[in-house]
Amino acid sequence: MQVSSENRSGRQKLLSDPKTRELLRRLIMENKSLAPDVGPDGLIHYLVAEQVIGDAKATEAWIDEMTKDGILKKGAYKELVTCPVHLRADPQVQLECAKCKARKMRKTTLVEHLYCGYIDADSKFDQGGFLVCPNCKRPIHRADELRSSGGWYECQNCLTKTSVPKVVLSCRDGDEFGTNDLRLAAVYTYAVEDSVVAQLKNALILAPALVELLSSAGFKVMSPATLQGRSGTSHTVDVYGEKTGDQGTETNDVAIQIAVDAAAVEPSAVISFFAKTYDLRPKLAILITIPSASEAAKQINEGYGITLVEDSDGASAVQKVKALLDSAGKAKTQ
Ligand SMILES: [Zn+2]
Ligand SMILES: [Zn+2]
Ligand SMILES: [Zn+2]
């Protein structure tokens, strides 16, 4: 998953929006796609997205933007029948008698008595709760003595029979239309692109998990955190936590950066984090490298004092950071 730096910065911009982060986080955590639904207004909605993004129009624009950037990909596809006037996708379907226009068609199933070959409506075989062939008068004991051989529709008004009744669709806003006039709306599901799941997973799931860890350990936490260093320059790190020691005098702080790559993380990630931590001087500077740190990255870090945490997929990174915090706490009390 090598993401070009240009693409990455465009993505970073999109991902800095809190609503975008929240929605993608939900989709990835719940391993879900955005699926179309028909809302109470009869129109097509992406309800999970609308809960976060706002109304249908904003959601549509959001999906469009995410798809263009390759963060979402189009998945399964279907055509929904809609009213030609209101585009409602919840028409009621009725069957109409071609002769008298009544909508009182009754469906009848034809069955054949295999023994004598007689065919009639299934209701004709019912003799006061017992199945009896109306032709040969033999009682029928097992289902396999009968064979279903199709069905027809009978108008309860004029008794006209047909096997292909007229289909009438009615919109809940009052239109009626036939199969010639209906419209079809193409709707898709959208899934988070596989190649960006790993990147997002760590930005959207690992960072919040670290925030929770630090908060529960009594830190005041920011994520992402923009802080002013000693030089006066501002630096942004993924997670920053600060707490005042037991004596109320000493401040304990930790800065955490997450670096994700397809292969071992390169020295540039270490150098860029060092440029920040050198200026910010946190007590503990942790660089989480997923899946690992390259040898060159480890070597260059020797003089930097950054604590490297390597984790193959980010799943155990929180545990590893917790262990670091615990051992840092113990070292202090000894
Ligand atoms: Zn309509
Ligand atoms: Zn009729
Ligand atoms: Zn029979």
C-alpha cells in the first residue's frame, strides 16, 4: 500500500473532517458497507451515512467525493422501481382485471392428480378439510400425489381468468403508473477500499484507542494535537497526553505518532517525528510503526531517544503502549 504523497495529502485533508472520520471509523469497525435503504419518505437513503453526515444531499455529495478519491468503492448494484413523478421507490403493486378494471384478482393454484391426470384449482380438491380428487373421487393422503401445475388469476368482480394480469403500481403520493411508465433507479452499495482500510484503521481506530488508554491512566489527552514547541513552531502529533505528577509539581507527558506502511517503515518517519519531539520535549515519545520499523529506521533512531513500537497490524499496539506507560511509571517510583 504505497500511497503517493500527493494522494496522501489530499486524503489527509478529507480525513481531517470530523464527520468523515467518524463515519469511516464506524464502517471499518463494524466491517460494513453503505447500503441503500428506502426511507419513510419513499426516497433512497444511505441512512447510516446520513446519521453522521446530515441530510441526503450532503450524504450524496460526500459519497461522491469519497468515491472520486478512491476511499470508497462501488459495490453491489441493483435497479429499484420508482414513481416517474416523485421518484419514490416504495410503490404498492396491485393486479388489475383487464376487462372490468377491478383490483380484486384472486390467485389460484392449479394442481394435477397424478393418479388420474385431472387438473383443477387446488380449492376444488378440498372436501370439508379432506383432500379428495373431484374427478376420480379417490382420497389424497400425501403431498406427492399432487403436482402443482401453475396458477391463474380470477377477477372476483367479473370472473375473468388470466395468467398474465395487468400490474398497476401506485405511488404513496397518489400517482398510478404501469410497467411502461415506471422509472428505474440504479443504486449501489459502497465499501471502504481495501487498500486504505489499514491506513484508516490506524488513524481512526488506533488513535482513539490510545486516547482512551491515556485518559484512563489520568492523562489529559488531545488527538490529533497541535502544540507549540520551544522554538515557537507548531507541531502536530497523532496523540498527546499530559498529567501532573502525584506531588503536583512535575508534569508527565507523552507524544505518540503512528506510521503505517506496506513494508517496514522508513527512516523518514523517524526523522520527521524526531523534528517534532526535539522541539516539544515530551518525557516519552513513542513512534508506532506498522507493520515494523526498517533496520535503517532503527539505526537512525539510536541517537534520538524515541521509543519505537513495532506492531504487525496495529491490533496489539495499545497493549504495547500500556506496557511502556506502566514500566515508565514503575521506574519513577523506584
Ligand atoms: Zn409519485
Ligand atoms: Zn373483472
Ligand atoms: Zn383423480
